Amino acid sequence: MKKFMFSILAVLFIVLSLLAAGCAGQDSAQKEGQQEDNGTESPAEGFGTLVFTANGEEFIREGFLSKDGWELSFNHAYVTMSNITAYQSNPPYDTEQGWEISYDVKVELEGFHTADLTDPDSDPAKLAQIGQVPSGHYNAISWTMTRAVEGPAEGYSLLLVGKAEKDGQVIYFTLGIEQEVDYLGGDYVGDERKGIVAPGSSADLEMTFHFDHLFGDGEEDFDDEINLEAFGFDPLAALAVNGEVNADLASLEKLLSPQDYELLLSIFTHLAHVGEGHCLARFVN
Amino acid sequence: MNQKLHSVIRLFSVVLSLFIYLLLFVAGSAYAHGVELEYNISEAVQVTARFDSGTPMADAQVAVFAPGNPAEPWLIGICDSEGRFLFVPDPALPGLWEIQVRQAGHGGLLRVEVAEGALTQSTAGGFSSTQKAVMTAAVIWGLIGTAFFFSRRRP
């Protein structure tokens, strides 16, 4: 009888404790929701100007040493962007959230915009600006690296033209990338904050492209993370004929080993940044 | 005579004690290179920054932005060799604090909620409701087991 009573009590305790824990979970979930509310910033009153820019940094403007010892310099680095959208995200967007973004204000820049990131004045390259945007902190941006429909980079979302030198060997290269990629990034990470539009003034928002992710950085250790994940230049140099490489992704798929081609393709999922902050990426089609 | 000697010795002891006291507490504070140490206990934020590979972001640059002023850093500093950075946010500035950590061309932004003096990391963490339920049940079951043990019939 005593044993039976204990069994009843045991079951009762377990059921009650499960219920209590469940309620505690609900309570904490509600608190988390409240904290999000407390952390939100309502859009400031007034209007200003938002300037959209693109930047390939010193790597592309001044050239650099690849992870496999090629001294790279660039004549042109055309990148074309469309669907450019700035957000006053709320709560502030983080790439860990995935592609879901909630916002108070969204500003869309229409059209296709191509920039040559090698231009010495492209620090950063100004694409366009929109006036009379609601003031506030534009802390997220999305865009598509898209195929240019006209101009020197027509048909390519990224077109690199340059020269590689190593041990007296010189290779002139033209590398066209057809792949289109969607990017979504959070707040700009860098020396200064960007995207903060005060009433009556302007602020810029930057799409940054890190070409050391593609070729690696010979100034860093060979086993540095940036170099372990980079494509380098050796696989392209191996394709040179009479000191030239002219290739696009379609031809590289046939010429490169499957592993090298997959590696090259994967680079474009982490080429784009917002300053030094990584972006989420997905291939279009 | 003997009593007089005792009185003198007692007086000498008192004077000597007083001298030692003055030497330690008065003269000491006047001539030694003393320091004054105080402490208070506060809630602090410790940031640990690592690269994706798990390597600590040693000596990374840190900029802390207080709520309502995202343009001007409230505090700047450097991570230690393990990628750690510790700071105490001003509890008078509740809201979303932002901590930017950068090194070698890579960086990230962390947000911490400070609401009415309480710190909350903006990213969710801790145990889930299910985990809490299982842990609570386990503890209760342990108590019941103990009760069974002591209530058993002894041979």
C-alpha cells in the first residue's frame, strides 16, 4: 500500500514538474520577446540622402601577392549589381538569422549598376544615390551580383582583367564570371560606421568585395584560413597559352579539375562583404 | 621601590606602543609610496572573439557603441591573446549595446541588451524548455528514489 502511494506520488511529481518547466519556458520566451522590443529603434524623423557604393579595397586597386606567389595587378574589375536594397532592420539583422529580415524602412535602388573597382577613385566607387530617404540607421543591405546587360562586362556579373607575374613568367588574364549571386549583409563593419542618415544629410552604404578570398594573400601564412580556402592563381596559370588566359566559368568547368572548379565556384559565396562583415550568399539559378 | 619600577615600565610600554602606532599609521602614510585600492562589483560583458576555424582573434580591435549613438564609439580597446575583451556598460544607458571586433580584414558585430541594469546577450542561449523539463524531472525522480530507499522495509 505504502509502495503504491509512493508510485502515485512519483507520477504526480513528474507531471507537475514537467508542467512547471513548461510554464518557465513560456515565461522566458515572453521575456525574450520583450527584450527584443526594448532593443528596437524606431525610425528617426526627417529625411536625408543614401549613397550606394562598391569597394574592392586596395587588393584590387593596387594589386597583391596571391597565396601561390603570383604578383597580381588589375586593369579592370567590373562588378555589376542589381536589386540593391537598404534596410533599417529591426531587430538589427545578423546573418545567423538566415534570409529572413524584418525592418522598419526599406529603400530600393532600381536598375543595373556596374563599377570598375580598379579605378583609383573607387575608394569606394559611387554607384548612385537616393534623396529623401527616411533618416535613421540603414544597418542591412542586400543585392544581386548580376550579369551586365551592356557595356564592357556584358554577360558577366564579374569580369577581371589583369596581369600575373611570377619568377619572370608573365600571364595576361581575362576571367569572366557568369554566375549570379544574391547577397544579404548586416551592419557595415570597419573603421567607421556607415549607413547612418541624419535628417538633412547624407550617408553611404558599401558593398565590399574581398578578392583575397579568390586568390589568397601571399602576405599571410600559407596555412592561414584565408589561404586554405582560396583558389589561388596556379590553376589558372596552368591553362595559359602563349602567356594568356581568357576564360569564363563555362570554359573553366571543362578545363579545370572538378575539385578546382567546385572550389572556384564556392569562392563567390564569400566574396561579398559589408566592410569586414560577411554576407549571406546564394546562387541565382 | 619595586612598585615604582613597575609604574615606570608600564608608562614606558604605553609610550612605546603609541610610538609604534604613530610610526605605522601616521608616519607610514606620510612617507611610504602607498596605494589606495578600491573595488566594486558590477555586471560586465566579456566578449570572446574567434575566427571560424576557432583560432582566437588575438589583439583584435574592439569598438563598443552605446545605445543611441552608433556613430561614435563609447569605448575602444584590444582583445587579449585569447581574443577576450571585458567591459562594464553604463547601466544608465539601457538599450542595445554593439561591440565591433576586427582583425586582419575580418570582423563582426555583437549586440548585448542592457535593460534596467540587467545584461542579456541578444543571441539566444541556455537550456530549452524540454531540457529544463527533463532536468527537473530527473531531480524530482532522484528525490523520490531517495525516499523509497529510506522507507524500505528492513529485514
